[in-house]
Amino acid sequence: MENLISNATEILLLLFLTITFLQSGIDKMLDWKGNLGWLTGHFSKSIFKGSVPVLLGTILVLEMLSGILCGVGVFQFVIDGDSSIGFLGAVLSAITLLLLLLGQRVAKDNAGAQTIVVYLIPTVFLVYLMQG
């Protein structure tokens, strides 16, 4: 219980990222064709137009890894107060969000890019909190 209380901010942010990325990754797996179709249209006038399936697969793997690492990080924090796995999850989450931001900017979807920034801010804050 002591670890839960003394690391509440980090744990809550890790839970936020766990939910965010696992839901998104699972959605991509369950509706691969729908996501691929939408993204193919979204990137049809960009440098990514011929790479959408590979990029979608890459993002899927990164999202699932981010969500899993953050989720395991929650348990690690609660059980022994260690933050190593959670920190890796937070950093990978930030990298994943930066890649998503790049995609939105390349597609000239400024509203989508703004949405990504809303997720990026608490993620970078979490990385800051968990450093060293």
C-alpha cells in the first residue's frame, strides 16, 4: 500500500497509457481492414501513401508494447516500488506518440496532430517524473 500511495501520480499516468494504447492496439487488431482503409485514404496524398500497411503494423506493435510495458510497470510499482519497466513503457509511449504526431503532420491533419499533443504532454511529464 505504501508503494501505491507514494507513487500515485506515476501509477495513474501509467494506467492512462495502458488503457490508451491497449485499447487502440486491440481496435487495430479487431478492425484491421477498417483502419487500413481509412488510413489509406488519409495518407493518399502524402509520402506515406505506399507504406500504409507496414506503418499501421509498426504502430500496432508499438502501441501494444507500450500498453503492456506500462501495465506491467503499474504492477511492478505497486509490488516493489521499482519503476524500471514503467519507465521503459513511458519512453516507448512517448516515441509512439511522436511517430503518430509525425503521421498527422505529414497528412496535414492539424486537428489530429493537436489531439496527439494532448496525449504527449502527460506522457512526457511521466517520463520526467520517472527519471533517475
